[in-house]
Amino acid sequence: MNIYLDTNLWNVLCDQEVDQEKLVASLASKNARLVISPHTVFELAKTFRASGEQASKRGRELFSCLKKFVDANIPCSKEIMELLAAEMQALQLRKSTIDAFLGEFDYGMLKQEVDKLASGEFDERADKFIKARSVDLPPVLGPVIS
């Protein structure tokens, strides 16, 4: 079983200084594992864009915590659009499964970015990543009134 935590729970893991090795081992004993996504990285990285030194400090704390899990090679899902494309291709080819997780190369790239953010290096590339994703997100719609 794959367990995908939202950013609130990553904040709790960080604040409670959860032992990564114990948590990963405990989940594995129950045939479960934590999974992250590029969206998790995006959401946590937005912390650096808040104003003040506290934002930078909090960003480093969050990514230091996340780094421990990434260093333990917890899986990272592909982007939503990649998953949708893979599902459509699988449907056309009558395959029953898709590979939902990043491969070794892409995971290595993710790991490098997490390492940089854990050290507090929020550079232009990271800022562009957040800006691009923020623009691509659809607006939140309120309730439909008829």
C-alpha cells in the first residue's frame, strides 16, 4: 500500500522530528510505504517565498526532513499529466498497469533539488518552478448557485 501525505502531515513529521528509519521500517513491516510527488515538493517549496527569515528557516527545516525520506529512496510519483498520458496509452494497449513512479534519472534530479532546498538554496530555478506551477493551476471554483 502506498501512503501519500499532504503537506500538513509533512509539517507534522518535521515538527515531531519523526525518526525516518523507524517510520519507513514500521510501514514496510505492514507492507506499506510513503510516497511523495513533485506536487509535494512544490507545496513545501512555496514556504521559501513567504517574507522574512522565518520562512527561509522553515523551508530549510521542512526540506531537511523531506531529504531524510528522499535519501531513503521513498518513491516519487510522476506528474499528474504524465500519469494521465500513461493511463491512456495503457488503455489503448490493453495493459492493466502503468509505471506511476519516477525512474532513476528523474529521481536523481528530484533528489538534487531537495538537497539544495534542504541547505536553504532557493535559487532562480526553484522560483521559476513555483511560478510556472502556480500559473498552470486552475482557479478554485466556488459553489455553483442556480
